[in-house]
Amino acid sequence: MPVYQIKDPNTGKTLKVTSNRQPTQEEALDIFAQQIIEPQTLELQKPQELTEEPEKLTEENIIKNPMWINAAKSVYKMNEGEDSPDLDSDQEYANYALRYMGWFNYNLPKMGLEAAQLNTATDEQRKDFVTLMDMYDEKAPSLAGFGRAATGLLSDPSTYVGIGTFGAATAGAQAIKQGIKEGVKQATKAGLKQGAKIGAIEASAYTAADNALRQSARIQAGQQQNFDLGQSAKAATIGAVAGGTLGGAVGAIGSRRVANKLQEIETEDALKQTTEIEKPSVIDLETTVEQAKKEIQPEIQPFSKALGEEAKGKVGIVTEDIQPELTVGLNKKTVDTAVDILNELNIPRDPNVQISDQILDAIQLSKTSPEYRNVFSDVLKRNNIDLLEFSQFLKINASDAGKKLARFSVAERRLKEIGEEISGITPKDSWGAATVKGLRDLDNTRRGLLVSQIATSMRNFTAQIGRVGVNTLTDIMDNTLNSTFNPMRRLFGTEEVPVDYNQSFGLLMNLTRDKKFAKDATDFVTKYFVKEKDRLFTNYASEVADATKAKKFKTAQKITDGLNTLNRMQEYYYRRGMFAATLDKTLKKKGVSLKEAVENNDMSKITQDDVSKAVDESLAFTYAKDPENSFGKAFVNFANSVPFVTTAVFPFARFMTNAMEFQFKHSPLGPLSLLTSKERAKVAAGDMGVFSKSMLGSALLMGAIEAKREGYGGEKWYELKGTDGTTIDARPYFPLTPYLLVADFVVRSEQGRIPPDAKDIIQGLSGAQFRGGTGLALVDNIINDISGIDSEEKINKAIARFGSDVLGGFLTPVRMFNDFINQKQTFRTTEPTGEIVPDIAQQLQRSVPVAQEQLPELESPTREAAPGRPETVRLPFSDIELPGPLTRQLTGVTVRQQKNIAEKEIDRLGLKRRDILPYTGNAQADQLLAKYMGPVVENVVSRAVISPKYQSLDNPTKELVMREMLKEIRRETKPFAQAEDPQRFAKIQYNRLSKNIRKIVERIE
């Protein structure tokens, strides 16, 4: 029943009455006449104590209010995420809250979407949200507030519907907004469980909308004159209380039943008043939460099967496309919209998978894929689907698995972003946030270019052949162990594990004979699981995202992807093979054939978990899987935290964590993983991988140690000997690398030689191929450049080295081009000036063909000729010679020049470049010293190390003799270098003086 306000013209007193129409003036006077009026007497009253009125909230003081600011900070984190960058000041947080609540109050789609987002907020965040909502409502009107309201209303579709229906729809929209607000308040009550909080918001909006539609119908039928917002408020409160008690759709149905019953009672009262219009009853309907609770409590009953059946009947029949655990009714239009989205994204509808699960997968990709975000935005707008309704379509029961709740939580955030885009209120990134995003995209392009050489693709392809062999042998050993333990399982009455040696060769077959089937099977299955497809095919080289993920510099990333065509082809080739092999093995345990499923287009037996497991194995096989342990996650997050800084030192952190995990499992330490319950459960289920991997890795290690003892390999831990006296760098060929490192470490320790240093150990165990311009080489170069100098020049050189090494990554394709056009390559160096920009330019010049020839040749302290790449390399087991740089690029094999006798002995003993010729901190001085020292070392040391006397010494003594020889050569050749540039060496000597002595000298001058 509508509520009307009447006023006594004599006293000015007002009353509220409930009636089916507006009382006339005569009826109003009659009502006031019936009121008992106290006689007015003149009486001196004791003056009341003056109390200070609380300051009214205004646009100016609310942004300084601590309660508003604290709540704003909490809601900011709720909306933007806990890891979002902090704003610069309290005023920015306050203004953020003003803009945010302005949109919440005056834009119905925004209000509905934000209310839905509260389902995943913490209790504290919900309370802070209500604080902002209430304080904004109390704030005095202002010009700025009017602007926010106008903007929100103009972008709210219900405004224009209201214009066409003379305000009826607008009033209904206001009722729904009031309902949503009431639901939000109820959802913050302490003690409510998650399902009850969700139910309070849902049911309040539902009952407010239902009441609004009923009032609109009565207005259109002529039974009601105006829209009664008081009645809508009561309905919303009833819905919130009932929804919090019963939850979701059941609460909405139950509360609507209560609301309808109350409406019937009020209607009967109205009819009685109509028959007795002379004496209308005066009722104050100032609706409050407490009053509504009192009215509704007798009507709320505990959940029962009957009530559930009634709710199901009113919500509607559940079809095969809609999961039964949805908490709200879905109409055909919403489902059709979901199917339309799948069609736009070329995702086939899988009848065996809930459509909401397919949409959840797709919507989670909208943050990183502009294509997905645009499709969702366009389809929702085209179908005029309310975002709150679509959000409910995705909702999973609060009692469901946490994994599904997590997926829905992510989907809600993505849907919020899409909703802001549809409403035209997408928040603009701050200058700082936009800059960081741009830098990340640009850094992604740089890392992609680092692996863009054909040589890198060929090395990776070759290295994975060894990985295939290890995987095949591990599976064979796994089957052998199960075959051995099955009799014991029979003896103890446990289930035997099937043994199938054919499956051990599944990966090998998928990469050779059955490679077409592996591709077809992978493409067939992943087209139904778009998120898994995205994980499998949108990243390469462990860290590099392809152009579909780029938001800025998209063209640059497309070029990078093009340069990485071969690299991506080889990586996805191995991933498809592993995916099909793993999925086939999983399905066979369930008695299902992957081949038959593909041939019959049958996805009924393939689950999300089956596909996720296959993708995980494929990513792990190519060293691209996200780490599962906390340390690995922290390391990857740190390495990727600051573009061009941390990523310069660790450009491929994910590869490193996967490589180290692989090495641990394939080593004698592997069984230590049985300390975890997860690994013990695998063994109990018949997965003997922890033993087979450890046994195979231990065998490989023992073989590598024996090979080293017998003299196979080069002088350095990572070297292999070529047939023509050259050496091959084996560092890129993981998983061979770690076994070479450990074997070399063991043999050196046995023979009393210097073991590998920390940088070598990190390189070997992590599999990180540190290139010039990245990784530890960058740190090493900076240390070398600045050692021995204590001046401002030190800082400039460090900055120049860092900048040039990072920027040099963008010139990787140019260096590749140089291998095709220049077959006679000598290493070049720069002449640092101590000024940042010129020094960076010189460093970059080393990568540019032709231009690099203008730089001086690098001098070696161990040989007379300038070092470089061999002009020709001999094809193994033949006399055929091929151009060196070109062969390197096309095969990926890095061949080093043949060493002289002195260099072989120096490397065998384990001496480093700094042991031969310590760095002075001045590149030109180092060049001069190396120039005069190199010829002497090549002649004198080479003769000395082959002498019988030297050969009779043990290794520690040989090391001591070698150090003394090098020290003597440095002392004898240094004067020649000083004579060529005395001023430079004098400056070096002066800078090595203590600061106090230099101050005294400068004061004398």
C-alpha cells in the first residue's frame, strides 16, 4: 500500500498515512481533528545544555575524514587487488572513493556488479564498503557530486527507459538500487557465513526488483497512482534477511512468498479503509530494518525439502546446459548469450562440460587477451545482458570445491573490468601504472629477441632430444620396477599396477611416426579447454608471451614472434608430443583410448583434470611450468618484478626453476622428495617415478664421472673436444650440462685442481645459458670494469655497462645476420670514456655488422693473435670443412678456436682470466697489458708446461708454479705497456692511493 504525507494547514504538523489513494484536504482535516491535542500552556522550561552538533559531511571535509580515508584504502585494495600499487597520498584515496561511490549510487549496472563483487571480499572490506556508502549518502549535495550523479545517470540504461515510461521504470530502478544497498548492509553482519552473505545481496535485489515490477503493474492497471519507495525498502529488507537465512535463490523465493503475504494483508487493510474513508487509520510506515525483521521472522522457516522443491519450480527447469548448483534462475537468453560468446571465440560447445565452466575458462583470459575481452564486451552489449545476471550465471555454490570458487573469484574480477568497459567508465591507468605496463611489454619483446637466433632454436631442439631419451628410459625403468613389485602387491592383497612397455615409447612415437596424430589430438582436445590451450601455446622460451598478450608495442611483439618462428615451432612440437603421450596414458588407466576419442569426436570421458595434468607435464618437459613450491614461486616473482633490472640478471627464471627441479629429481638426492606426503601418495598408487628418475640420473652421473676420469671432454667443465682440435661449448645442452659440472667437480677434487666457482655452479645446475648482455655475465662484466678504481668514473662505467648489456638484447637479430655475412670474425672491444652515453653507443656498436670493424680488436693475455671464431669447422667424422659462423648459426653448435699448449694447461688447472691478468679497472690499460703479455705466455709457458720437470709435479704444485710464471711475465711486460701510455697508468696509480693522500696532494697542487 502506498504511504502518503498530509499536513495540517493550521499547525503545520505532518502525518504519514497508508491508503490506496491520496486523501483529500477535507479528509486530511478530519484526520487531524481526531488527534488528541495537548493543551498549550505557557511554561518556562529549563534551558537545555548546548551540545555541539556533529560537523555535517561536505565535499570539502569528507576527503579529510580519517574514517573515510581508511575505508577508501580498504575498498581500493578490494577492487584493485592486494598487489596493486599504492596511491601517492590520502587525498588520492579519498578522491578515489568519491568517484567510486558516485558511480555506485547513480549507475544501476555498476551498482549490481559491485554488489556481486562483495561476495569475495573479506568481512572488514564489506564493513568499509558500507561505511563509504553511508557517509556518501550523508554528504551534503555539491556541484562535484552533481557532476558524478549526472555522469552515472546518463550512462545508466534505466534512465532512458524511465523517460519512455514517464518515470515508472526510473522509480523501479531506484527501488532496485535501494534493495542492493540493503543487501550489502545485511551481508556485513557479523556471524553470517559466506553463503548467507551472498544470499542477502541476491535476495534483496531480487525482492526489490519483484516489488518494483508489481508496483509498476498496479500503476499501469490504474490501481496505484505513484511509486512507493517505502514499500520497496521493506521488500528489500525482507529479502536481505530471508536471503541471509536461507541463501541465494531459495532465500529470494522464500522472501518473495513472505513479501507477497504481507502485501495481501496490506491490501485487505486498504480495502477496509476504502469502505470507511471517513475514518482512515493513521499508520506510520517509516520502514526500518528492525521493523522488517519483526514482520518477517514468523514467516521464515528452516530450510526444508518442500521449500527447495518450490524454489526449483519457481526458478525454472534445469537444462543440460546449466549446472544444477546455480544459485539463481537462468533464462534462455543468458544461456544463448553464453553460447554466442563461445561461438565468437571459436570454442566448440562440449555437451559433457557445463557451459559455465567453459565460460569461466574463457573469461579468465580476458585480462591478458584483448581479443577475449572485446568479444565478451561486444556480445554482452549486443544481447543487452545485465552484468549482475551474467555474474550469477557463473556462480558456483559456496559449498562447492575451493578450486571452483577460486575460478569464479577470478572471473568476477574479469567481469568487473568488462562491465566498466561496457559502461564507458574503464578507469584510466595512472601515469606510473601505464609506464610500468609499457615497460613490461617492451621487456617481454627484449627477452623474446634474446632467443630469436636460428642457433638458439637449433640448440634447444637438439637439447630436447636428450630430454626425450631420459623420459623414455625413465618410463621403461618405471615399468620394470612395477613389474618387480607386483608379486609383492599380490602377496599383500593390494591392487597390481598395469605394466605396458609400449607406453614407455609413447612420447618417442608422437615425435616421429605419430607426430600428425599428436598434433590432431592436442588441437582436438584443447579447443574445448581454452584456458589450458592458452597455457600450452601462448608462451615460449619459458617466459616470453606472444603478441596475443601484448597491450602496448603489439607490432614489435609480432615481429619478435616472427623472428622466433623456428623456436616456437620446435617448442610446440615437443609440447604436443608430450601432451598426447600423457593424456593417452591417463585415459588408458580409465579404459579409454585417446585415438578412438579423437576419431569419434567424443569428449565424454576426458575431464578438465585430465587435460590440466597433460598440460602441466608438457610445460615441465619444456621447462616452462610455474613452480609449485613457495621458494620457486618467490624466485620467479622476484626475477620478473622489475623490468630491465631483475629480468636483466635472470631473464628466464622459470626455466631455471624447472631445470633445477629436474636435476634434483634425476640425481642421488631424488628420494628425499619422499619426505612429502604428495610423493608418498604417488608411490602408494604405483607411480615409481621418484625411484626410476633418481636411479637413471645417478647412472648418468656415474658415467659422466668415469668419462672425465678417462680424459674425455675438454679442459673446462662444459667443453667437449672436436675432431679437429677445437672445443664445443656444451652449456646450452641441458640436461647434459649438470652431469658434466658435477663430474668435473668430483674429478678436480680428486686430482687437486681448482673446482668450478659459484658462477659455474649456478650455470650448470640451473641450465641458464647466460649470454652477453644477460645473467651473471652482466654482473661479472660490471665488476671487472669497476675493479681497482675509486672515483665517479666507477659509477658511470657501471651504468654504461648495465645499459648497453640490456639494450644489446634488442640487437640480437643483427648479430645473427652478421653470422651470415661475415665468416672471418675477430672479437672486438670498446674504449670507454667514462661518459655514459658514448660508452653505451660503443658497446652497441659491437653488435652491428661493418660498424663493429671500426672498433679495436680484443687482445688476449695468453696468445699473440687476436681471439675470434674459427673461420672453418670440420664436419665430424669427415674431412669436409664448413664456414664457422654460418655453421654455428644453422646448427646451434658453438665451436671455440683451437687452444695453444699454455691455454690448455691454464684451463685444466682451473685458473680464470683474473688470475692470468687482474683487471685494472681501465679497459685500455688492460688491452695494453694483454697485448705485451700474450706473446710471452704463448711461447714461454707453452714450452715450460711440456718439460719433464713440470710434468713430474702434482697438480697443486703445478698451480703454484703456473701462478709464479704468470706473475713474473706480468712484471716483465708491464713497463712496455706503461711506456706506450704513461699518463693512463699514472692516473690508475694515483686513483689507487687512499683518499687522505689524494687530498694532501691536491692541496699542495
